[in-house]
Amino acid sequence: MPEGHPERPDRLRAVERALEAEAFAALIRLEAPQATLEQVALCHPPAHIRKLLDAAPEEGLVALDPDTVMSPGTVEAALRGVGGAILAVDEVMTGRARNAFSAMRPPGHHAEREKAMGFCFFNQAAIAARHAQQAHGARRVAIVDWDVHHGNGTQDIFWNDASVLYASIHEMPLYPGTGAPSERGTQDTIVNVALGAGDGSDAFREAFDLAVLPRVDAFRPDLIVISAGFDAHWRDPLADINLREADFAWATSKLMEIADRRCGGRIVSVLEGGYDLQALTLSTAAHVGALMGS
Ligand SMILES: [Zn+2]
């Protein structure tokens, strides 16, 4: 991304800073491989993938839209983002790990079937869900998205799909403009919960408790995928929700309770947004700490 863009390499350094702490020494750390084009094609048509790969510059930058810019490293980063999510699914579905966090950028939840947008190229959370179904026999997968922006891409991919529940809690009105509670999908498996600018921990926890958790539980998922954006933190410059890192730990624990009851604890969490570096460090530590059961 160009100089000054919020979706920048320092974001991953902020995540690494969190996970360097002694409390995370017990984590199993794996390098994210590049996904194959067949794996990306689980959620994106091959012609669209080819167009994106062809658009990547050999030097300099190419803007797909004012927010979404490709550099010579973008394709490898995006493919490793998908590969990390897939590897996380493999580890969790085979029982080698109880849960996993894929600390990769760029994010993915704005990427629609045939459109890269909003800093996103390939929708790794969606591909993770599909991979769990196709490679590991998961029947139902629930994707819970607490990034402060609505995941229009994930909604687009699963709009007609009864086998994937997509539940998002996000600020409205805000980019990308979708995510009204009336948007429920043709199979009633899309759940949109809108918060307003200025809302904080209480409003978030009440809405998550009342409108998100019961739907995830009733869906009886074989795997829960989290689109873990941390841009609803009060420090984040891109939105106006005022969560603290403890709220992400709380939400993680609530989903772990459902996962323990429904699917042997299986959770795959994928990093989405989060643009204040200090908030990203603190929130990652809270989220991954909760996943480790501490
Ligand atoms: Zn976001």
C-alpha cells in the first residue's frame, strides 16, 4: 500500500510484538504457505483470480480503487493469507491444535466473489470455511465477524448458502455501507447486528449476547471461524466504536463456550482489520490469550 495507508506492514509487527511475550511461549508457530489457485477458487471464480494476478505490477503500485492498491508483493502476501487460514483449518480439523489464529495481512472480509475492495483481495475467512467443508467434511461452519466494518465480501459469498452462517457485528453507517439487519440471505443464514457511532463495551456485549451468540449456538456448527478485526477498539482511527481489549477476550471466551459444546472447541481465527498499532498489540494479546485458555 502507498505511504501513509493504514493497512501497513507495521500492523504485523504490532501483532508479533504481542506474541513475543513470555505468556505466549507455548504457542505452536507455523509459517503460512502460499495457497494454491485451486484453493482460492473455492470462493472466487478462476477468471477473476487470473485478472487480479495479471493486474499485479512488477514494480511500483497499481490502484484497483482508491483504498485497494497492489505492489509487487501483494499476490504472495494475499496467497499466504489464504494459505495461513487453510493451514489453521487443517491443524484444527485434524485435532493437532484445538484452535488457531492466522496472523496475516492483507485482510479479506471485503473481498467479494468477483471484486477486490477495501484493502482485501481474497476472502480468507470464507475460503477457510469452504476448505473445512470440502477437505474435512464439516457440514456447517459459522463465521463470526467482529471487525468494525461489515464483511460485505463474506456475505456476498454465502448469501444463498444454508451450510454457512455469517454473523457480523459492526458500526453503521460506515464503510462499505452494507450490513443492515434486514439483510438475512435467502436461507436466513446471514445475521447482521448494527452498532452506532459512540457505542462501547456495554452495547457491544449486549448485542453480541442477544443477537449473535444464540444464532451461532442454534446453528450447531462443526467449526467456528472468527473474522477477528480489532478496529472497534476505542483507539482505532477508522471508526467510532469504543471497545477495550478485554471485550475481545470476552467475545472470544463466549465463542469458545459454544465451540466446546458444539464442535470439540474447534475455532479458527483470522486477522482482519485493526489500524492503531498499540490497540492491535493489546487486542491480539487479549484474543490469543483467551484462545489459549488463560
Ligand atoms: Zn475493518
